[in-house]
Amino acid sequence: MIKSKIKSMMQYLSKSEMMIADFIMDLHADPRTLTSSLLAEQLNVAQSTVIRFTQKLGYPSFREFLVDLNAEYSREIPFEEEVVADENTEDTNLRMLAQYYDVLNITNRYNPAEYYDKAVALIRKARKIVLFGVGNSSIFCEYLGNQLTKLGFLASSYRDTHTFLVGCSMMEKEDLLILVSESGETKEILDAVAVAKHNGVPILAITGKAKSHLQMAADACLTTIVFETDTRLNLLTVRVSQMLVIDLLYINLFKSDFKVHFDKVQSSDELLRKQLKSE
């Protein structure tokens, strides 16, 4: 998990912290004898820099960092993202499972309960909800939009940018705009942010951890992660992260008015069953 955390935090590290990150990513020696002072001395950085680095990864102390580092070092199958052409199927499957496990755990750590509570509150008070994402993110907007509709919310998702911007321009402060974007810097997303801000429309962002324009403009934000790799597995990990965030948002929203939402879902499912029988 440590390597996963480091990869997701690369863009937030200082030059000295990057030296520590590179050392850990390339570590081949047994880390059980490692201390913060020895690591600082070996890399010619301040001990406080080492401590700050581990805190950025979410560890209250260097000792807790070492526990995870030892566990990762002792794995029989090393954690890697790259496709290994000559490995057997079982090793490939186990490596991918380990990667997904790490992605889900880090995503969960980046989104404490109060983040979901704030997002749920925005959705519950919205008169109308509009969802938008570019490319593959639009698929998750459509998925979340359908789930919100089943709960009785007036929700619409868009794939076409022009149609979306027209609809966005007619939104008011009682509505809610949900934007899904890993970078938070896509031109279409920033255009939407500008329109929403002009109309006083609150924004719920589902985006990466970087301090993007989208994240800074949002009234509430749920964080997804992506690792820096040279393969298309990057796309897979961010989709897993987005899916977890959206499903947790949905289930917590469902709980917020359980009886009402349960009845609406039951009614929707019953209507669908009747439609399928009639075809």
C-alpha cells in the first residue's frame, strides 16, 4: 500500500520529499533496521523532512510507516502496475487484486465521513441536479444520475458539451451541479464552473486530490486517486476509485431517508419488472 500512496502523492511532494519517495520506491534492503534519522542521514535531508513525508502519506508516526513498509517488503508478489508479459495468470490476477485493494483503501482514507455527509446534504436540498463529465467520466455521471432518479431526485446527466452548457446556464442557486473530472482542469469542466459560479449554483466535485480549479471552486468535494504509470492500467485504477466514491455517496444518500427511498426504489423496480413482462 505504501507504494500506492507514494504514487498518488507524487505531485504534492517537495524536492527533498521526492528523494525519500524515490528511495522507498527503489528499496531492496530489509527495512526493519531503518530509522528516520538513518534515512535522513543517508539522503542528506533533515529528519523533520522524513517525518513530514510520512505524515503526508497519512501516518501519525514513523513507526507506523515502518509497519506498512515491512508488510509491503515481505509480500511474495511485489506490487507493480505495469503489465508483465511472461508472468502466469495467477500472479497477474493476484497483482491486480492487490492493486485494486490499495486503490480502494487509499480512496477511503482520502474521503472521511464528513465529506459524504456534506455531499448528501447538498443533494437533499437541491431542487434540480445536473451532472456532467468529459469522456469516460460521463459514464459515471450517467450511472449516478440514474441512481438519483430512482431515489426520486430530479437529475439529468449530459454527454454533449453544448447541450450541457445550455442547460447549465439555466440553473439557479436552488439547484446543484455535479462535476466528475480526474484532473479538474478540463476546458469543458472549467466552462461549467464559470457558468455555475455566475448563477450562484453550488458545485459538488468528484475529482483528483490535486488542488485544481474545480476542487477550489467546489462547495463539496469527493476525492478520487490515480497512479502515475506508463500503461493504460492508470485508467482502470481511477475508474475503480470513482466507482467506490459514487457508490458510497449513493448508499449514504439512501440511508438519509431510508423509508422514503426504499419505497421509491421498490416502486421503480416493480415498474421495470412489469415493463419487461409486457415485452
